[in-house]
Amino acid sequence: MPVLSEDIRNRLKEEFEGLPTKVKLVVFTQEIECEYCRENTALAQEVASLSDRVDIEVYNFVLDKEAVERYGVDKIPAIAVEGEKDYGVRFHGVPAGYEFTSLIEAIKAVSAGESGLAPESKEALKGLKEPLHLQVFVTLTCPYCPTAVQLAHKMAVESDMVRADMVESSEFPHLAHKYNVFAVPKTVVNEKVSFDGALPEPLFLEQVMKATAKAG
């Protein structure tokens, strides 16, 4: 049974016709003790079925240790969106609800190999000297969260120093507790510093850079 409506399927087929290069959805799952893994895999499979430019690989989180290590996946369900290289774009939790748009935008950005960030943002990211890990905590019913997720993913596409994860709070309550996530979106920088809100690009970048300095 299709996960997506016929209208959405048709719209995505048209959008995917414009993908300049192939994209691979790398899915990490397991059959037991993962409440949302089956739903996550089914969604990724259906999205991949809509275009010959979108491929899918599915790995077992327990058994496929080499792939788990290569992609740096430490929790499931997970999807890595990979283009001509691995840009560090990750989804932890099912990218459904409002975050489905973030998945589609990630596919398009990774395919193009172009972040779409403003020139000022691109220049600022060139100054990164240390790896930057962004975790954007969301809920699937939050209409503001995709703004933060997509900006974080764009930064990962722009800079090899950046890895950006969407993390669905209700699927990973232990992490929401660890990082004191009481409202979303919340962006955690290098596991140490965080800021709240769906900020416009200049302010989001400013907060990331401030947090980077503090985390360092």
C-alpha cells in the first residue's frame, strides 16, 4: 500500500526529473526493537521508486557494521542522503509530516551539489577550522522546524567540515532529555552548545558560529 498520495507521487516525479545527478538514500534499520524502522524504510523505498535518479541501499544496523561505521550512524531509524559524495546530511527518525519537505529538499541539494546559501554564509563556512556537528531536534507536527533542518543540511552540503542531523525528538526521548529539548526546533552544536528557534539564515549562521566558538 503506497505511503504517499497519488498527488504527491506525481508532483515528486516531476520534481525529480530535474535532478542533475543521482542520489542515494542509505537507510539503516533493524527488524526488532525499532518501533519506526519499518515506516522509515517504506517511506524511503517509495520516494526512491519515483525516479531512476534516486537509488536506495538498506543496511541492518546490527549486522552491517562496516556500513554503520562508514556513515557514522549511532541510532536508528536513519537515512543518509548521499550524492556524488557523502555530504553529511542525515535524518534520524522518520522524515514524515512537515519534515517530508526537508527530505525532498535534501535530495535536490545533494543532487545539485549546491547549498543555495547566501555568499556571506558560504564565505563564513570557509573559515571553519574544526568539524562542526549540528543536531536539529524537531517534531513532525512543527511547521517551523523544517527551516532549521534545511539550513543545517545546506551548511553540510556547503562545507566538508559540517555534518547535519535531523533528530525527531519523540523517537529519541533520551537525547531530548540529554539536551534539554523543551521546545523545537532546537539546534545542538558539537554536543555542547545549543540555541532555539527557526531563525532566518543570517541569524542561524551567527548562532552556529557563536556556539562553535563556545564549544571549542
